[in-house]
Amino acid sequence: MFPVVGRMSTGYDRDQVEQFFTRARQAYETGAVGDAGLTEGDVRTAAFDLVRAGYATGAVDSALDRLEAAIVQRRRDAFVATHGQQAWMDRIAERATTLYPRLVRPAGERFAAPESGRGYSRDAVDRLMDRLVDYFDADGDLTAAELRAATFPSAGRDKAYAEGVVDAYLDRAVEVLLAVE
């Protein structure tokens, strides 16, 4: 299905990947995607064990990204066919406005700090949030793929945001960007 890494390298568990993509293909071909079945959230949260001689992670991740975009496109097409393009844009604008309150918070105060230990560097997260503000306010250059691939250096509690809330927020932002790309 995908390129395999060498015997001494790790990649995604082949059986798990094949099972997921087999189910995804069946759902997609039968129309059981979106609210009625496999969702873009299911694809975004798919996880596979790392094993020796597994599938190359980059190739699998790229396929997941394409699948997620295809599901969003199918959902958009079905919605537009029923309700019209303007209703779709209104729906996406409504979702986008739920993101905005955090974006207008001052840098360093957009998310909670981790309860203990380490988290994502506040400065790095705030830089990405500033790009998201530019995207919404000034037609800045940002894609769902960039948000999805964002990584942040680790920082101590006093200079960090809790990882879970940042990840959940970015997932919602990816949904919005995918819906308009």
C-alpha cells in the first residue's frame, strides 16, 4: 500500500494502516462519510503504532491528509447541493467566529499553561496564532496543511501552553481552513 522503511527503521504498523484504509475506502465508496460514517475528525485522529519495517510515516500521513480533504469536499458538495453556496459560507463563517476570541487575546495569554511539567512554547504557538489572525483579517498566507503539520518546541510550565487545548484548537482551525480551500 505504501513504501516500507528499512528493517532497522520504524514506520507505521502495516496491518493497522491497511485495516484503516480498507475501512476508509469502503466508507468512501459507499457514501458512508461525513455525519453518516467516517468523518474528517476520524481521519485526523487516526493513529498507528510505530514498528520496525513499517510503512513510511510521511507517505501514510500524506494519504491521510488527502483523504481528510476529500471527505470535507464531499461534505461541502452535499451541503451546497441541498442548501446553496451562501449557506455553506455562512456555516463556515460561524465556525470561524468561534476561533476568534482566543486570537484576540494578548500573546502569552491565549491558552492555559500546563498544570505541571512542560508544554508547547508560548512564543512559537503565538507566532502561529498571529499567522491565523493575518489569514482571517488580511487574507494572509496559511493553509490547513501548514496548521496540521505545525510543531512546537517544548518549554517549561512558566513559558508554555498546555498541549491538549492547543491541539484541539488547531484541529478546529484546520476544519475551517479545509472547508474554504
